[in-house]
Amino acid sequence: MKMKKTDIGVVLFMYAVCGFFYYHMTKLKASSQTYPRFTIILLFGLTTLYLIQMLVSAKKYGVESGVDEVFAGFQAKQFFFCLIATILYLVCIYFFGFYISTVLFMAAVLLFLKVPPLYTAVTIVVIVGLIYFAFQKFLGVKLPTGTLMKALSK
């Protein structure tokens, strides 16, 4: 299989993500750096393996553009809905906190993408439960509660 030029952008983006999160991870307390460090190293390693695979493929089979495949089947309606939903999600986290915003965001996006309601509900419960136990219970990370929710709890 030929290497695609578009994959170079993916690799560079992933290295930038690793660098961004590594920079911000160093600002955490030493006791809070274990999980992020593990995740960043894992992501960096997988990206490097992908880069090696790309280079071997380029040497063996050559290089092609890949742009046609990237945008094949592009659905503007889905893209822009998800983009706007993500922006609203970030705004909602500020006001309503992580959990309420996440449930609303996941429900809206999954239902818009025509995922059956039962699967949507199960997905939301499982993801929120995993986040709760992984971050709040296991790692002790405080997730945003939201300014509106703080004001209502006073």
C-alpha cells in the first residue's frame, strides 16, 4: 500500500498534540503527572510506529496524494453540526460543568448521527461512569463544576 502525503500531516499533528500536553503536564504536581505522562508516551510511541510504517511503505510502494480519499464522502451537514456542538459543549462546560454538558453533548451528537436511543443511553452511562471512576475516584482529578452550578449550590 502506498504512503499518502496526507498522513504526514496526521503525524505532525499528533506530535504537536504530544508536545502540547507534555508542556501542560509539567505544570501539574509530580503526583498527578503519572497518568498523563503514560498516555503521552504511549501516544508518542504509537505515532512513531505509524511514521516508521509510513516510511517503509513509501520506500517499498511509493507515495500518493491521498487528498481524494480524505474528502470522499464528506458530509458538510454532519461536520458543521458536530463543530457547532463542540463549541457549544465547551461553553456549556463553563456554565453547567463537565457532567451535565457531556451528557447533553453526547446525546445531541449521537442522536443527530442517528444512533439508536438505547445505544445512545448505554454509551452515555458507560462513558460518564468510566470518566467518573477513572478521573475522580482513581486519579483524584476535579472536573469543572460550572459557574452556574456553583452559584446554585451556594
